[in-house]
Amino acid sequence: QGSKLEIPLWLAKGLHDSKRRIISVELPKIYKEAWRTVFSADANVVDLHKMGPYYYGFGSQLLNFDNPENPEIAQTILQTFISRFRRIMDSSQNAYDEDTSVLVARLDELERALFRAGQKGLNDFQCWEKGQASQITASSLVQNYGKRKFTDMDG
Amino acid sequence: RGSSSRSEAKSGRTDLIFLIRFRHCCLLRNQRCILAYLYDRLLRIRALRWEYGSVLPNTIQFHMSAEEVEWFNRYKKSLATYMRSVGGEEGLDLTQDIKPPKSLYIEVRCLRDYGEFEIDDGTTVLLKKNSQHFLPRWKCEQLIRQGVLEHILS
């Protein structure tokens, strides 16, 4: 009783019970007041990848534990996303055929997935413009297995 | 054992609840991980039907469990039944023309030795590595997806 431990989120969620009070959860520093002011000042400067690559997902899960600061946390997460999204969308649509590692380095995983989706849209469009949209391609699954020799192909 | 644990349960009630909950959490977590893995496999197997064809190469089947093979067969059947029911008398092969076709015939290059290949009018073509051919699109589509042929744009 009274000891402090680090446990994974899934375990904390399973053990948490507002009626029985088995555990209480301490917020990671990035969701606390000090950092929240940084986010509200300018969310675009923060390296969200370094600060815990699942800022949005993990933050949303944190709201499961009855913390009095939950409304502020939720607001901060939402506002952070809103202010960063515009830049992500713009850069994903304008970086064609170049090294995007600098752009992506400071994004958390959710933002990276969005960036990749934007890039895919851009690449597909360029492919269509070049007239390659009708080109049949080998299945990507096959290319992975291509190293092995197929002994009998019944097609 | 029953009576002693019952009295234990009454005195150290909170402790036991904690332990039971902890163990239950771990079991559920393991179950979720396993299900996620199996489900991901299933999604890939389903994708194989669309991207590769209705007959899986032995190297892939070798790595599938019996249940997965059966799932694939049932999915195949389901899909075939559905495709037969759309598009009039002959049905509609939805797995063809995944990319919008521009012409009836296409230029292809052979990526590896495949052997003889018969086209609709009865003639056969010898698919040897690096040979190029001008063939009907619908006959080649599957072979291109399987990596035997390469579609060349003019």
C-alpha cells in the first residue's frame, strides 16, 4: 500500500476502479499544467515524437482515470491537434519525390499516419497524371515472397 | 482449501481482489494480442485472394494453419457466389480490371521462365524469361499480379 510503480497502460486501465480505489494514476509530465501552457502558446514547435510518440492516443486513454484535470487535458490535446494539422496537411501535399524525414521527425504516430495518407494521395495523383494509373502491377505480397522459388505454379 | 481461502478472502479481501484482477488483466491482454495477430493474418490471407488469385502457391499455404486454409476456401466460395449473382447471366469477375483498362491488348515482358501459355484462339505462346509479347489484357492480368509478367506501357 502506498508504493509507487510504473506499469503499462493496459494494466492500469484494468486495475482502475473509481469505487474501490485500488490505484491512483499520476499524469506523465507532458500532460501536466506546465507543458499544457507550452502547447497552448505554440503547439507547432513541440517535438511530439520525442515527447512520447503516441501523444494523442495515449492522452485520450489517460482520460479514463478520474483525474480532476481531465477537461483541461482533453482541451489541450484537441487544440494541439487543430493547430498542428494545417501544417501537416500542407507539407504532405507539397513534398513530392523528396526526402521528407525532416518534416516527419517531430510528428507523433497519429500525425505520421496522416502525413503518409496525404503523401499517398499525392503520389497516386501524380501516377495518374503520368498515365500510369492503368498499369497492372505485381502484388506487393508476391514481391515479398519473390525470393523463394515457386516449384509448381498452377494458375 | 476451500474453507481456508474463504476465511482468507474475508480478512484480506482487498488483497485477493487485487491479485485476481491483476491476473485477469494479464490474461485478457494476452488474449487481445493473440487475436490481433490472428486477425492480421486473416486480413492478409483475404488480400491474397484479391491480389494473387484463387490458388495459393504452396510456399504460402505451407505457412497457413488448417483453419486458415479452410477460411480461405470458404471466403473464395462466398466471393464466387456473390460474383455470380451480380452482372447478369455470367456474373461479374470483380477481381479483374482492378486498374482501369485503357486497351484490350497490352505489351508484357516475361520476368521468369513460365512455359507454354494458351490464349483464347487456341495458339500457344512460350513464356521465356525476357521475351516480350502482345497479349490480351484479361489473360495476362493474373500472371502480372503474380510477378510472372511485367506490364509495359508504350
